[in-house]
Amino acid sequence: MSKLSIAVIFLSCSTTILYAQETRNDTIKKEKRIEGVTIQGSVKKSSESNIISLQKKSVEVIERVGASQLEKQGVGDVSVAVTKATGAQKQEGSGQVFIRGLGDRSNATTMNGLPIPSNDPVYKNIDLSIIKTDMIDYVGLEKVYNPKVWGDMSGANVDIVSKVYTGKPYFKVNLGSSVNANAINQSNFYLQNGPDYFGFKQINKPSNAALVNNGYVFKTSWADRAVFTPINSSLGIDFGRTFKVGEQGKLSVFGFGSFDNNYGYKEGIIRSVDNVGIAMKDLFGTEYSYATNSTGLINLNYKLNSNHNLKFVSNYIHTTEQKLENYAGYIRDTNENRAEETALLRRANYKTNDLFINQLAGEHKIASPLKLYWNLGYNRLDSRRPDRMQNISIYNQRTDSNYFGASNPGANHRYFDKLIENDYVGDIHADYEINENVKLTFGYNGRYKESDFRATQFNFRINTSQGNYYLNPGDYGSFFNATNYAAGLFDIVTFRGDIKWNPETALVPQFYNSEVLNNAGYANLEYKFSDRFTAQVGLRYDNLDQKIDYSTSIKEGTVEKNYSKILPALNLKYSVNDTNNLRFSASKTYTTPLLLEIAPYEYEEVDELSFGNPALYPSDNYNADLKWEWFPKKGEVISVTAFGKYIQNPISRVTVNSSSNSVSFVNIGDQGHVFGVEMEFRKDLYQNNNTRIYTFLNGTYLNTNQDLDREKVVAETTTSYSNTISIDPSTSSDKMQGASDFLANVNLGFEQKWGSQNALDLVVSYSHISDNIYAIGYANKGNLVDKAINVLDAVAKVKFANGIGFSVSGKNLLNPSFKRVQENTNGDVSVRDYKKGTNIGVGVSYEF
């Protein structure tokens, strides 16, 4: 709320007038005393003009994307929202983002200033695509460090600020539907058997007793399940209301709930090659996908009086993802006779995630110069991969028969895993204004997170020879069933042994357990040298303790690590005039690897196998920024930023020197660097009464480099608790993994208002991401590189004074090919190539 008090002016004017009247007319014997008048109004935090105004005034570098702007662009989730900020790109196939060329492990995610966990053990940060923009005020990108920000970041901290209700009471309903052109054009659409439409059906791993006593006890079928009318749908509600509590208290309530689903289909190649370019896999196939997201949020803001405020946020997000993949072609060691044999690979993958985020925060004005802030959080994650199915068989064209290869029991398997995380976080800090020019901030951050991961893969070992059984690749249950198991045609084994003969050992799951304790203290001094020049200097001390116990197919053991980091930060702001700012920032931060990058556990995809490295350790980052900002008028900004990062012991994904096409994670060299220039331009191109044409564009150029040191990697990974990782890079240095040389976002909007509250918005959005390295290669087997991509979206929205709104949107209108290549010395080899398809959608809303 912003207030403008005119009491003093009013009283001064009144007194002057009364005094003048008294000197002219002594009949006035008394004067009425007016205590004061206050004009009060609401400022919408999410509005673009307010966000730019805060950016202009703040001493820290602030870059935010507000919910109002996102609504106009038809942006429904935070992962796309972040890409609208300068220097950010979304990783294809996930909700993870790269910022200033630095990926998942280099960034951090907070909600209302507190860290929140990832919903997927593969990543450090939460999949931002599951966070709905309707439940936020804005997304902040803190690309420049200050000591209040948690120190584990080098790209940026993404802060999701949940919506606090202000204004008039309302209730809003949103309905939407869309189709993916690829999915709707399929005459038949298939998914795996088991999961349901809403995604709340949980498939549990068979109990150990059932497996021992009854053998084959899997309840779900191997056969594909036909799905009719793959049409996406969405339903959302949100509401807000304020209640008076006592004489001074005010309670504001905001609630949000939604369900949406999404069907997808793509077809293309999956290929992997060795270091001389010979194919290890060469497959063409299809992928059917289906995802759900059920979200609920409640935000209670209780203002006791002008000095004390409490806020409670509770957010529950349940997501599921199904993928059914069917490929045909060549797999080395499966069908050596390519002339008459075709390898058939089927994989059905199901993911479920339940994430609870709970926060209780307070703001207190203790005395005139002292303000106290505290925020406590508890997060719980339940993430599962229940009943992943994989089958590999061979079709012989000459004999028109199907049979299994005899090599690897793991070719046909069912897989179950579960990750449970309990995450306790807290922050307490105080601002003390020594005088109008000096402010001191000091505080404490704490975090304790415990992670428990368990996985079991049931491999099906074929015991009978080819020709002695019937196999239908349309339903592998024709072979894998209770009757054939009892007859001894196949056995069920894990990497620890045979369930039938050694259940006590065989049924012990692979696991890793982790405990992380982070204690940090920080202080920051803000000094105002003049009305135009302000400096902040701060210091943060972080201490991290981590313990990991693990027992996997690779290794078992315990790793304990302790790190202490001293992190200084400097922020300078000079206002050249009322519309121009110059800023300079310098800081030190660090980057910790994520748990799955440390745990020695094999994580398998169709075309890739990755495993962690217990010898991995944090990188240190030294950062500097120089920024110029110009604010031509309200709601407009033009800025240019030059930045640089020096990284000691950078972490990178690498292709391991082996025949299995495996990747792992190492501190690849002694140093790396990132240099770049960013430009942002938000400007009205035309404005006349209620008509406005505007643009919002940004671009980033990056130059990155890192050392590639084989000897360093071998020396650091040869330990008692890790296996030696061998890499053989063909050069001594290369670009940073994941960094694109050039990023750009261009948005063109048309806004037309008429009547009292009628509005039409048309927005066209274009994004470009240039080539970037997915994984560092070795020897003649070059880097895996994701090729450049161009994305075009458009949305039209109209809202009437009676509360009814309509929208039409088109996403991925160019429908580009997503390509990944292996840059071999004897020529590039395409290893992935597919199109996602265009999405066309309509929506209707009603607010009352």
C-alpha cells in the first residue's frame, strides 16, 4: 500500500487562510481544527510500471518479470516467465533454465526468499514449469549478489514471490483447452497401463514377501493403453478477500487452485556413436507423453497494526509425467546382423512428484530505527519413478519371428525408485538505520536437508532358447507373466542377485542418504554519500556440512565433506540524473554440485547413462557487473550491462572415455571464465489516448571458456571412495557446458482500452537460443551440442467490464526441429532430431 499524506499542507493552508480572515474580520472568534487527511491507494506489485519503478530506486540490481506482463503474453508457468528476462534460456525437455550461460547447478531457486527443493533428483532446482504464474506477484532474477542472498549461486537466484491479495474482493474462474498438432493428428494415441487421468493413482513396488512367495506379482500390464481425444484442458480458480480484525488489524486471504494436463507426441531419431563415428545405437521411433499438474496455494497476510505483520504461505504441487517410447533400428550387441534383424526398444516411464512448501514470516518495527524480519520454512518432497518398463527384442524379417537377445538381463526390466526429502530453512535479519544516510543489515540463515533415495530394478533374465517361446512385441506380457515364470522360462534378478535363490540379498535396494547442514551469518552496510551516490558493502560466511552414505551397483561407502566460504560483496549506484543510473557490483560466490552428481548411482535414459562422482567439490566464482539504466518515462527502461565471471575448478558434464556412451560430472579444469554483454529495451512505440503499441526485447552475447585437464580429473577421482573417471578431451580448453553465444527475446504488443474497464491485448513473442554444449566430448568423439533454436508464440486476450475474458493462443508456431549433434572430427553426427508440434489453445475466464 502506498500512502500520500497531505495533512501538513492542508493544515498550513488552513491556518494561513484563517489568520488572514481574522485580521480582516474580528467576528471570527474560533477556528476549526482539522486533524489531518490521508489519501490512500493500492499499488499493484505485479504491474510493469511498479516493477520498473522499484528497479530504478533500488540500490541492488533488481530484474523482475511481473504477473501482469506475463498474463498479457499468455505465459502460464515460471520457466517460460524466466526466459523473458535478459540472459535466460530454457533447457529443452525440462523446466530448468540457464542464466548467463550457467545451468542448473549454478543457479538457485527460492520462494519468498527461502530455498525450496527440486522436485526431481536429476536436478538441483525445482522444475519451474510446474509453478503457475497465476499464484505469483512476480519472479525476481538476482544476477548480482548481495549477502542476504544464499551464497550457492553463480548464474542467478530465481526468487518466486507468491501473491499477496490487495484490492477489492474477487473470485475468478479460468477454463482453457488446447491441442498439440502432433498429438491430435495421431489416429491412435497410446500410454502405459496403470496411471490414471488425474495422476493421483500411485503404483507401488511389490512387497518383498509377495515376490518371494508368489514370484511374478506385477499388477500392471506390459501392453500399451489406447487414449482417445488427446485434448489438453485446464481449470483454475483464485480469489482474494480482506477481513478487519480488531481496531487496527487486517487479514488478507489469497487462494489458488488449478488442474491442467498436456498431451504431446514427437517422432525422430535416437543415435549414439563411438569415437570413430560407428553407431552403437541407431533408432527411429515415437514418443507419446502425458503430464498433469494439480496445484493449491493459500497465502494469509495478517497486518496486526502499522508496526507488525505476519504472513503464512502453504503450497502443494502434485505433478505426473508419462512417456511411452517405441523405437526400431540397430543396437550394438543386440542385432549384429543388420541386414535381416531389427532391434525393437520399448520404454514406458512414469514420474510422480508431491511437493509441500510451507512458510511463516514476520516483519516488526521494533523502534524507529530498527526493523526485524524472520522467515521459517518446512518443505517436503516425495518423488517417485514407479513401474518404469523397458523391453528390447529382435524382429527377424527373413523368418518373420520375434525373440529376445541373449546378452543383458537388464534389457527387459521394471524399475521403481523413491526420493523423500525433508527440508528445514530459516532466515532472521534486522535493518538498523543509524541515520538517514547509513543503514546496517545483519542476519543469519540456516538450512538442514535430509534426503533418502532408494531404487530397485527388477531384471528379467531369459532362460529358454530362441524358438521355444511365443513373443508378441505389441504386448510383452505374452511372455512375461506368472505362468512362464513358474515354468522357469525367465528369472527375476537384481544387480545383487537372484530373487528366487537369494532374496535376502537380491531385494536390498540401491540407496543413497544425504544430510546437509548450512549455517550462514551475514552483514551489510549501506551508506548514502549523497542524494545521487549510494554504496553497499557486505560480507557473508557460509559453513556447509554434508554426509552421504551409499550402496549402489557402482560402489558403496560414506563421504563426509565440510566447506567454509567467506563471500564479500560490493554494490555501487550513482544516479547521473533523475532518469539515468550507473551501477557497479563485485562479489564472490560458490557453486555446489547437486546430489545426483555426487552419488555414485547410474541414472539411465534411452540414449544416455549418467553416474555421479563422490570426489566432486564446489567451484568458487568471482563476479563483476557494470550497468547503465535509462528510464525515459514511466514503465519504460533501456539498459546495457557488461559482466564477467572467473570460476575456479568449474564443474562440467563430460562424456566418459568408455564404450558405453556414459556421462559423468567432474571439476574439469583449474579455471574458466564467462564474459558477456546484456541489453534490455522496454519502450512504448506509439501511444494515443487508449491505444498503445509497445515492445519489450532483450539480448545477451556470451564469451565462455574453461580448462580441460585430463590429469587433474584422473588425480582427483582416484580415491578410496570413488572410481577413477577417465576423460580424453581433444583440446586443452573449450566453451562452458550449456552456454549459448547469443540469446534474444523480442516481444511486440498492442493494447486497446475502451469504456470503463474493457481491454484488448495482442502480444507476439520470439526467442532465439544459439548453439550450446550439452556434454564435453573426448578424443575423436567431439562435444554433444544442442543446435540453435527459434521459438514464436502469439496470444490475444480480451477482457470486458462485466468480468468475462477470452483468449486465443498459439505456442511454438514455427515448430522448429530440436537437434543434438556429436561433433566428431570426421564430421557431425545427428544424435537427436524431433519436432514438438504447435499448440493452439482457447480460454475463458470470469471474475466477480
